Amino acid sequence: MTQNELTQSLNLARALDLIVSSRIINGVLHVYNAAGQARSWDSFISDFPLERMQAMAARKQPRQAS
């Protein structure tokens, strides 16, 4: 994952309310949900790859009239 993809993934995860914060612990990125539960980034991104979050965000957008 490139730096750009990581940034995009973190921003999408926050926008979709999947995570509320992140931090690095002993060199490992961890993300936290609204309940304060932590997951490693590798675990999170295996459940929510960038493409899945992009699709979720697209569905969340208001429908535009054709």
C-alpha cells in the first residue's frame, strides 16, 4: 500500500465512521472505533480494503438526477 492509498484509506474510514482515531504503537499502526476498541491496521484493512470503502462511500452519496 502506497502512502497515498494509506492516507485515502484512513480518510475514508473516518468519513464512513468506521474509525475515529489512529496511532502508532511500537511501530504498528492501530485504529480505534467509536467504542474505543483498537485493531491493528493490517486487521482492519483486511476487512475493509480501499475498494470496499470507496464503494461504501459511493453508495452513501446522494443520488444525482440524470
